[in-house]
Amino acid sequence: MVNALVPLLSGGDRRSIGKVAQVVRLVQSQPRHMADLVAGLWHDDEVVRMRAADALEKVSAGRPPVVLPLPRTLLSLAERATQQEVRWHLAQILPRLPLIESEQARLTPILFAGLDDPSHIVQVNTLQALADLSASDAGLRFKLLPVAEAMAVHGAPSVRARLRSLLQQLRAATL
């Protein structure tokens, strides 16, 4: 099957976003293209995968109902993804989805594994995702707080900077 979005997602290298904005507008106006966008996450070309993840993140931020049927698919990808750009965008996308309890239970260990990722962007986005999810889950918040506190001392400068405000939120929510 031909993926209609690949020509818009390909070309160049990972330092540019290419025509992601055009893809986002297309998927938002014509949700039937969502299947092609999601298929791009598994494409052989790392540039296509990266841009598909970026576009999907933007679509999920702007119009979550378009993404609703995808939690299982995206959870499966999150368990297997090796490309850092895909991992950091999935960390942004997955907490936005309405997950049932079993999907939420599957997501939590995926996110905690992301805290050990070599990419600091993956770590930061994962911390944000866990903090967002912990707003409605006291058990997760209590599990996350000591990990976040340790990362605030021993993490990379970008991670420590993001943790300053996240730790305030986590601590305030535990009182």
C-alpha cells in the first residue's frame, strides 16, 4: 500500500522538520490520513520516522480526538522504538491519550525506562509525561518523586533545569 504522506515527510536530514506543518494541517483537516501518519512511524527511513512522530505529536496536542484510536499501537511502538526522536515524541503523545487502566499500567514502566535514556531530551519529555500523569495518580507521584529528586542532583544540566519546576509541582501535590 502506498503511503500518501511519505513524499511530504521525506528528504533532507534529521536537522530539519521539512513539511511537518503541512502534514499536520492535512491530518487535522482530513483525519483519514491518520493511518498513513502512524505508518510513517515504522518507515525504513529515519527522517520519515522522525517527522511522522513530530507531526503526530503536533496533531495530538492540537486535536486529540483524531488520535483516540491509537493507544495500543503507540504503546507497542514505545516498547520497541530505538530512535530518540520517536521516543521523545511518544513521551509527549502518550499521556494525552485516554488510556484504560491496563494501558496506563503498560505505559508507566515504559516511561520510567525512558528516564535512563541516553538522550536528555527523551529524559526531559519523559519526566514531564510522568509528572502530568501523576497529577491524577498519587501512587505514581510517590514513586516518581524520589527518582526525580535523585535526577535533580545527578542528572544532566538540562534535566536538572526542567526538574526545578516539576519538583515544585510534585511536592505541592503530595502535601
